[in-house]
Amino acid sequence: MASEQNQSHIHLASKVGIIGAGISGIAAAKQLSSYSPVVFEATDSIGGVWKHCSFTSTKLQTPRCDYEFSDYPWPERDNSTFPSHVEILEYLHGYATHFDVLKFIKFNSRVIEIRYVGDRSTDNIQHKLSSKTSTEYGNLLKGHPVWEVAIENNQSQTVQWYAFEFLVVCIGKYGDIPKMPSFPPNKGQEVFQGKVLHSLDYSKLDKETSRALLKGKKVAIVGYKKSAIDLAVECAVANQGPDGQSCTMVIRTLHWTVPSYRIWGLPFFLFYSTRSSQFLHERPNQNLFRTLFLPLLSPMQRAISKFIESYLVWKLPLVKYGLKPDHPFVEDYASCQMAILPENFFAEADKGKIEFKKTSKWWFWNGGIEFEDNTRLEADVVLLATGYDGKKKLQAVLPEPFRSLLVDSSGIMPLYRGTIHPLIPNMAFVGYIESVSNLHTAELRCTWLAKLADNVFKLPSIEKMLTQVTEEMQVMKRTTRFYKRHCISTFSINHSDEICEEMGWNAWRKKNWLSEAFSPYNSQDYIDEKEN
């Protein structure tokens, strides 16, 4: 353990430490720049998943104007094409350079241990946790170190300790630790004679190596979210020509996919991204009138979901390939699982280059994959697009008792404003709730954190924060069966309203009531009022 190393010299480099230099990390560094934060990045570059978990074909899922920092617009922001991951990295580097964020970052610096020193008595910690219902969270900056962080340099392999009053964790839910399926004895990948790669491993391959892995091979791709869809297209492209093989997507849960951001000729934002459209959906802390009135609006909510589904079934060959989900479209939108399809996805399926197998259970045999219906699929390569274990990544470095408190009984991180864990002192988590635009969501919460650090406002008591988080969780559970993704997309504007009110900003950001009701909200609406 790093705690057993020589700790005679602990750096007091800054009051604020930030872990991770993806979009959340560089946003936090910019907003907290007055504290000269120290940012620890385990790799040699910024960008997070855009740098380390992207494929050749990976593109943004939203238009440029919906994925930009409030004070750093995209060049050609009205370009309707979705930028590639390379373009996104260029944009992020431009932002970091423009605001001189890179000077705060220590690259090749991996966090291997975090230790709580705010109150060295374990008994006192447990007492505070047990009396949480009447305890104030307190200031983010205590005037003395609260956390000590052990950093291992990837190049020199040396370990150095740093102490901070406040720690912002921005390592995100994706990347680093793959979520692997489990199998019965003698039915795991050890019996398979081919190659097995998680999408994380595949993303580390260069273009030529990944193409060679797929070309002329029988490939099975497990999953049906964005990464799996991108992998299927790359596999199909690599197998063009008469000698090319088909790849098979092994699907446990179907999700709705969208060809573009227009539905029956109408812009998609009209359905879920305006204040009027989100008025149809339940939100936390709604008043009694709204609670009583909302059931009257549920037929319209269902009608909108059906309207979108009707277009997707008409536009895409979902029925032909058995890819029409059983759940309503709104449940995928409410859990941030709606995927934009690559243009050539179904064209490759029509050519026989992409095939589909729906199953709830599967396992390996020496020649490929076997299914619960006793059928077998021959495969040379199996690619697992089965996601990541972001919570395990956090639990690996957090000390007890906080490691055990990280998630609640339902497996969700209870984060107030999607940022502060009420039971973990002087630590914030950015990038752990999702929305249609995770960049905007992260930036606004970093702005909120900076105001909180500056004592512009105070946090509620621990009890009130836990109540607020519980209410949000209940709303998500009533909206979608996929609530554990912690997505706020159906009440994102209300979530931002409450953040603005706490910061002392006007919650309604548009210039007139017509725009307020029917125009989509994006990051440009949340430029810091001091900068206006």
C-alpha cells in the first residue's frame, strides 16, 4: 500500500485537488482556477474517454451546439454534421489552451490511494455519520487538509503524497475498468479458442491493427448500445467484398435508435428539450397543484413517445430484424440510452454484413458462442461492448468508511445536485449524472462548485440533501426501468433552475417568454452572469 511508503514529505501544493482531465476535469480546473488547483491525470493527455475509449468511427451523438462550453463556442457551431472524436479532442485542447488550464495538470500521475485526515478519529467520523439528520455539511474549504492523495508517476514509478482541503473526482463512469459478463464453470472465455476483447481493449488498437483483427473473421459483438453499434459498422466495413464475413450482434436488451434529430420533419428538441415539453414530465420538488395536474398530462406524454416510435418503425427496418423494443421510447430517453445510428448501419445489415441474435443468456464453447435455445454461433473473435464499472473504479481508491457509503441500497450514488455526496465530506464528484449533453451538465455543476467554494451560498443540512436526492431517485424510478444510469434528461431544465437559484442567478435564462417556452436550452444560456 502507498500508506506504507515514506510519507515524510507531503506536498501542500493547493487547497484544491482534481482527479482526472477529461471534460469534467478541465471544466473543474477552469472554474476553480482562482485556487490554482492541482489536476492529476493518469495518462499523457487530456480528453478522457474521447482519447482513450474511442474507435475510428466514434462520433458525437449530438449537434455541436449541444456539446460546447458556455464561454467557448465551437468554430462553425451551426454545422449539422456530428464531429468525430478527433475533432472533439481538438476542441477540448483549444478550450484548455485558451483558458490556460494545462498549467494545472500533472500528466502520467495515477491516484493509487486516498486517505481522510479531516478528523483523524474514526470514532468521530462514525459519530458524524450516525447523526447525519441534524448535521450541517459545512464549508468546502476548511482551512486545513482533509484529504491526502498518493500519486504514482507512470514513468518514474515513484509515489508522492499531496494534501488538499477539497477534492474533486472527475474520473467518470466510463473507461478503465470494463464490466465483464460472468459464466457458469467451464463456459467462460477460457474454453474459447478464438480472441476475446472488451471494447476498451479494442479502442487501444490503431486503425490497421483493428482492421486486421476483423477482416475475414467471424465476429460476434455482444451489446446493442452505441459502442456495439459502432463496432458492428467497423466490422462490416472491414469485411467488404466476396471474401468478407458477416458479424453478429448478440443482444440481451433492445434499445431505441434514431437515424437523425428530426421526427416526421419536426426538430427533435421540441419533444424533450424545451421548458414546455419537460412540463409534461414529473420532476423533483413539484408543488401540490402540479402533482395533481400531472396525471392529466400523461396521455400527451405517452402520445409523444408513440409518435416518435411510429416514425422510427416507419423509417428503420426494426420489425424486419426483430429490433423493435418492447418498452416505450421515453424510457430510453429518460435513461440517456437513445443512440444515433451511423448512416450505413442498416445498409450493411441489408447486405448481410451485420446480423442479429436476441438472447437473454449465452456462454462460450470452443468454437464460439452458445445460446439458451441450444443454438451455436461460430466465431473467431468476440468483442464485448458490455460497458464499464465506474463505481468499482471509485471504490478502489476511496478509504473506509466512505467506500461503503459510496452507493445506496439500490446501487446508485446519492449525489446532491449531481455533485456532492452528503456523507462524504469535502469531496465532489463531477461526471456521474447523465443528460442529453454531459459536457453542459458537467460545466454548470463546476460553476456551482466554484460558487460554493467561494461561499456564495451554503449547502442545506445533510438530511435535506439526502431527502432531495431520494426524491430525484424516486422520480427516475417512476419514469424508466433503467433508472440506475442516473439520467436527468426529462427534468434537466428544472435541475438547472435549482442550481441557478442556489447561485443567485435568474433561473429563466431566455430573453422572452416565447423562447423560454419553446426554444431548447443549451450551454450558451448559462454563461456566468459576471461575464455578461
